[in-house]
Amino acid sequence: MEFLWDWFHRIYDVESLVRVGGLAALTAIVFTETGLFVGFFLPGDSLLVTAGIFAATGDLDLWTLNVVLSLAAILGDTVGYGIGFKSGPMIFTRENSLFFHRKHLLTAKQFYDQYGGFTIFIARFIPILRTFAPVVAGVGKMQYSRFIAYNVFGGIFWVFSMTFAGYFLGRMVPNIQEQIHIVIAVVIFLSLLPGIAKLAREKWKTRSSLG
């Protein structure tokens, strides 16, 4: 258990991941978070913003960063779609484990039922949902041409918007790297807002129906 906690601590030490792991670590994490169940907890948004800040200081090349990570995000969603397509509805009966929680899959299905294919784009900006949304699209046998269009557009937009946000922040704020922990905390908070808002709406609807 101590090893596991140490591993989680290292994963969430975003600054060290970017500084030490470089582009290879970034690529692996973006792909894993978007394509594999085990990656639902990975810090994608804060990682991309931090990478953009490092690009502003010249530690990473901005355009190489964007191209490679966009490809990783697109490939990750494609793998997730393939998992869902092959597994079919039976995946909803899979037992919970350390790296799989059925409730996340059901939440993604609710989004998919409400927004259809646009969920693939929306999910890019919502932690956990971005891991499970392509799986649900695969289970629902979403037309692949539609899926890939949302996938490519969403993947590119997500990566570019996050890295450029970090890049411009790094260019405009002197010594931003010294306050990077604050930036990471803000990004994590903002990325969680959609989920918090959804829970608040559901509770309000429940209270309204009871009252």
C-alpha cells in the first residue's frame, strides 16, 4: 500500500513529471488517460497547462508538443472506442476494481444519451468522463466517421487550448514556474467545476421533485 501511495504522489507531482519525463512521459499519460480505464485518475488538464508553461521558457518545443500530444489524445480515444465496440453492453456488468468503477461508465452513458456524438468533444474537458466517453460511443456502435470527426477536433482543440493557455501564462507572468503549484491547483479546480455543477443540478431536481 505504501508503494501505491508513493506512486500516486509521483503521478500527481506534475511539475516533476514534465521536467524529468519530458515529452515521452506527457505522451504516455495523455494516451493512457484518454484510452485506457486505468488512466481515468491521471492529471491531464494540469499536465498540459504545465507543459505549456515549460514551452514558454524554452524547455519544450511548443509545436512539437502540440502535434505529438494531439496524436496521443486522438489515438487514445480511438483505442477506447475499440474497447467499447468489442466489449458491447456486457461491459456495463463488469465488476468494480481499483482502476474501474461502473458508475463512471454510467455517467458517460448519461452524457451520451443527452448530447450524442458531441459528448466526445465535451468529454475532453471533463476529467474521468474523457476516459469513459469513447468507450460508451463504441458500445453504442456510433458511426465511426462521426466518432473520428469529434475525436480529431476535440483532441486537437483540447491539447492546443490547454498548452497555449500555459504558454501565454508563462510568457506574461514573470517567474511563473515558482508559483506553478498554484496554477495546477486552479486548473484542477476549474476542470472539476462541470462535474460539481452537474451534481448540484441533480440534487436541485431531486429536491424539487420531492417538494
